[in-house]
Amino acid sequence: MAELKAPLTRDGVLGIIRNKAWYGLNPVTGAFNWKTSVDNIASELGLNPNRVNSAIAQAITPNCLSRVAHIENNDNNSQIPLLSALQKIGIKPHIWTVGDPEWQKTKFERSGASEFVDPDHYHNSTANKLEDLRRIIESLSSYGRKRIIVVDDKENNLQEVRQLYGEYGKKGIKIGDYLMKLKDGQADATAFYQWLQQQILDVSGEPIEFVLDFDGVVADTDGVLFGPATDNLWSLLKNENAF
């Protein structure tokens, strides 16, 4: 086993994960590379990369899905996954994500998101997310869809999306967007769900297609990294150094 560079606490592990200096990129395409990233985390912690990969992957469960406050028939407040809430009102969203294909698919499946999303509605880009969005829009418009709302947690991504408004507006396709912030009660999954219900009412039954980012919209993946994944890595680190 590699020797630790310095004694670590759970907060020390969390600091390494929060820093995100471990992000590894493909040297050719510049795209996020999960294997390189795991190797970097393993090096920082002095752990086996395979065990690091397992520790983080196992932290991803359906608990990480973003949730909507939902009132059941008995008037007790509860929460259900956003994807479940959309399914209940007949919305079948497209998932639009960017990153290492294997890692994105792992998160998509282990989170349980795949149970709510049709396989052909999952779109993963390794680098150019906007070009993939164009393909989604073209596909939807070929089926006569005229209203599309894109949801992301990053303003810079939505700024790029807004560049398409004029281009597709000339073709009779109206594109809208929503900036989601899972930690902000004014822009979290519940706020979005309430907002989209109003959008549906405003268009008087005309179908709206929704294109959702995965990380930070469908699932709180940062919450996984800073919570359960950090716990798993800290536990692994303690066990490794107990002998």
C-alpha cells in the first residue's frame, strides 16, 4: 500500500474531495476522465484505485435523487423523486449530461434514475454538450414538438442554450430554460416542479418536452461526494491503516 503523504481526518478527506483538484481530463479531447480522477484521489489518500472507485460508486443510491415536496391524500408532507413526480403527470424527460460515459452511466443506473427514464431519452456527451442538445432538439422537432425547456444547474451552460433561441425560433420551435439550485428553496426541485405546472397551464395542453441535466438537477451528486462517498473513503482509509 502506498504511504500516506500526511495524517488525515474525515475533514481532511472531505477537503481533498471538495477541492476537486483531482479532476482528471482526457489529454486529447479535454473531456472529464473518471479513471484518471480516481487515480488522483487514490494517490492523494494512499489507497488502491480499485477500492477508491468502489467506495465512491457504492455511495450512489436512490437517496441522491433530487426530491419534490409532495402532499399525499392524508395531507402529510412527504417527498418523492423529481423523476417520479414528472412520471405521475405524464412527463418523460430527456437526460442531457456530459462527462466520462462509463461514470455517468454508473451514476444514472445506481441512483435509480434509469427506472424513470426511457433508454432512448438518455444522452451522454463526452465533450460538446451543446451539440448533443442540438441533436435532441432536432429529434424532438421532427416529431412535431414545438416547446422545449432545458434545465441545468450552471448558468454558463444555459447562456449557451439561449444562443439557440433565435435560430430555432425561426423554425417555430420555442426553447425555454430553468436554472436549478438544489440548495435554494426558490429554485430547487420543488420550485421547478411548481413552475413547470404553471408552464403547462399557460400553453393550454400543448405538449412541452423537458431536457434535464443529470448532476445537480436529477441527482445531488455533490451531496454524494461530500457525504456518503467521503464517509466511505474515510472508513476505507481507517481500515487500511489499522494494520
